[in-house]
Amino acid sequence: MRVVFLGPPGAGKGTQARRLADRYGIPQVATGDMLREAMASGSELGQRARAYVERGELVPDDVMLAVVEDRLRRPDAERGFVLDGFPRTLAQAEGLDDLLRRLGRRLDAVVLFQVPEETVVRRLAGRWTCTACGRVFHESYSPPRTPGVCDACGSPLVQREDDRPETVRRRLAVYAEQTAPVVEYYRARGLLHPVDGSQDPDAVAEAVEAVLRHRVEVR
Ligand code: AMP
């Protein structure tokens, strides 16, 4: 199963990617999580990425392509992967095609999570993320059992710096300018499968499953 999850910030890609990855035993390749880890560790990648991430801008394509190539070459990605937050530009989509060609693999499907902008803004404003395992909660829609503490691993939850309203607006503009063309790129290749991401997480997961079942059957 080789899948790309596309959609604006707050569309539910991370939540659904984690579920799918657990269910199929494949890695969730979340480029935003990888960059935040790199920033926390102070690595060279983290130092390069910080200024972009903090402003809600995209990290340059060559950096991201190198990160993803490195990740997809690891043995655990041989059975498949779910790409969450990548590709975000046309150059990244083309670079991914080229990488998969070199690896002798191809994508099964691209799932587009469609969510109205007001919903995205509301979701991001109440979002709390686990500092250790990356699980995501929402203070109204899916609150943790104890406020500020991760249900899964007991670590502290934080609000992402880039979930502040000014940065969210910039991220949405960047999505419209740079990532929307990626939607058309995959539509033109017959790989795009839109799902209604505004439903509750179980209903969205079912819609994703239905898409993927169908894709695997037609192959
Ligand atoms: P996310 O967690 O997916 O919302 O990503 C958080 C931030 O990381 C984004 O706003 C970008 O600054 C950066 N980022 C994540 N994935 C990419 C990517 N594929 N290309 C460029 N920048 C990215």
C-alpha cells in the first residue's frame, strides 16, 4: 500500500495517516513531524528548517526531497507507506515520481481530504499535540482524558507555535498557492480520491478504507 494524503492543514491527514499506518503495519511518513523532531534535536536539518516552519512557509524542495528519499529507502518502507504532508509543491510531486521510478515502485492512490476553511481554522485553534508520540487532540472535539496530558503515553501536550491564527492564515495561503496544483497533478493521472474530511474521525477512516479497498481491487 503506497498512499499520499493531501489536504490543507487541519484536514485530519495526520490522524488518519496514523490509523492507516497502524492498521497495515506500514510507516507514516509525516514530513512536518520529521521537521519538528529535527528542530527539537538541533540537527543541521532542524536548523535549516526552523525559519520556514515558524513563518508557515515551505522548506525548500531539494531539502524535502532528500529527507523523503532517505526515509523511503529504509527497509520498513518496502511494504508500503503513507505520505502525510508531502508532496506540497509540483516540484515535490515530480521528484516523488522520479524517486519511485528509481525504486521500481508506484503510488496506489492519493486521498484528498476536503474540509471547509472555517472548520480548519477551528480545528487548528483547539489542537493539542503530544510532545513525545505526536498524537493529536482537540480541546472540544476529542479532548484528552486529563487536560494537557497524552492519553496514549502520558507525556505533556503542547499547542504548536505555527497553529497561531496569523501563521495559520499564512499556511492556508501557501496551501492555496503551492499545494492546490498538486491536486490537479494527481487528478490528471487518475490517482485522486476526494473524501469528506469534515466528518468525525471514524467516518473519515471508513471513507478512506473504502477508497483503498477499491484501489487495491482494481489493480
Ligand atoms: P505539517 O505538520 O504537515 O503541518 O507541517 C508543518 C510545517 O513543516 C509546514 O508549515 C512547513 O513549514 C513544513 N513542511 C512540512 N512538510 C513539508 C513539505 N513537504 N514541504 C515543505 N515544507 C514542509
